[in-house]
Amino acid sequence: MLSYPTYRVNNPDGPLNILQITDMHLLPLASTDNAEDHGDAKPNCRHCFEANLAQALAEDIRCDLIVVTGDLVSKVETATYDYVFEVLHNTQIPFACIAGNHDVTDESSHDLPFDQRELMARTMDSRLLSQHVIETDFWQLLLLDSSTPGKISGAVTEADMDWLCAQLETCDKPALLAVHHHVMPMYSEWIDAHMIENADYFWQRVAPYAHLKVIISGHTHQEQVRYRNGVTVYSTPSTCYQFMPYKDDFSYDKQAHAGYRWLQLANNGNLASWVKRLDTW
């Protein structure tokens, strides 16, 4: 039987294939259609989550691990997490989930403009991971919680960074880090106001570790690739609605389909990654 959390993944041959899904934003299951109002687009977030997962796992690629990089819900409720974890368990593929801001913060009055909503701190579901290591034969996978209860932006604590640097210090395998909040600007003023607040400190601490090869995150609801100090930094689309890139004011991208990211980690430390979008919307 599949156990959770996952501590080790063995790839039987060839590269390690990781499926990243993020920002599902599921509403309580009692909601009539699990949809949120996003202008002209009203995605059924529960259906989109299931459709993304089904499409990805039907592809002609072996999936060795599923990583969920936060914002599993839009309202913190245990039953919603029960549903997510049941769906993931049923794949019989090892998986790991970390928190996003919506997993530790509820918003009041969704009918109000965003800047008029009250943000309420919530306790993180105990199944969401932080300071977690998944070992593989040729890579080290590190998961860190960047969420801050009661806030949209994220942060990494000194204790988090001490832990991360200790892992990188004691293992010289190529490393992948998964966080929710982005650690490099997206050149979109409104979303960059809600990135990891102490990103400069983060980059200073990890600078000595050349074997940190890749960082994956969610939060931005869009696909972008950045590079810094030899690290490839991927931002990944949401499984539901998308944000318009390179806009200083908040805007939905109503033409962009939901999606997910594949990461293929080779035994020699190289990697390949690509985004796939839902065939139907």
C-alpha cells in the first residue's frame, strides 16, 4: 500500500519523471459546482484538478512522483484535503504536497474587491510538508514551506534556511527545491508584491551550493522560466484559472488553458522540463 509522506523514490531505469501540479484552489465539496467567479471564465476547479491529473497520467511517460506545490484549497477545510489526498492515493504513485498561502489563510467576502477583503490566519493541515527530503539514486529533492499564516506573500525563516543549507552541505547530489511562492520576480507588479519577501536573503544563503540545480514553484498561475547563479527557476500554471503575464495590474488570462509541468531528471544531473495544457477547457 502506498504510504505518505514519501521519503524515497526509485526509478527503475532512465531518468526520474516528476509531475508538478499546483494551485488547484478547491472549494469545500458542499459547493454546488466548485467553481469560482473569474470574470467570463468560471472554471470548475475540482473538475480541472481531476482532468489535469487524468490527462498527465494518460501520457506516454512513466510518472515516478507527483509534487503538489501549494494552494490545494481556496478555503481551509479538512474534508477538502481528504478528497485531494484520496485522489492522489488512488493513483498509486508516490506524492508529496506543500502549503501555499491559501492553505494557511482564508479570505472573507469573496464578493468584495481583493484589497477590501480580510485575511484570516488558519492552521495548516498536518499532511502538508515542510523541511522534507525525498531521496533518489541520483538526485535529492527538497520541499520547503514558504507560506505565512494570514498573509498572501511568503517568506523563508532562518530555521528553514539553516535546514536547507544543511541538506545541501551534507549531500552533493544535484538538488531540486520545491516551494510555493516565487523566488524571482515575474515582472508583474501586483504578483511580485506577493513573492517570497526575503528572496535576497534566500539567494545569499544558497549561493555556495552549485549542485542546487532547479527550483519549482506555483503561486503565479503562469508559465515562466528564470535563471540565476546556475539555477533554473520554473513557475508553473495552475490546474484551474491563469493570470496574465507581465501585467502590473491584476488580470486573468482567459485564453490560457489550465496545465501542469513535467520534470525529467537525468542520472548525470541534467534536466528537461515542459508544460502541458488541458486539451479541453
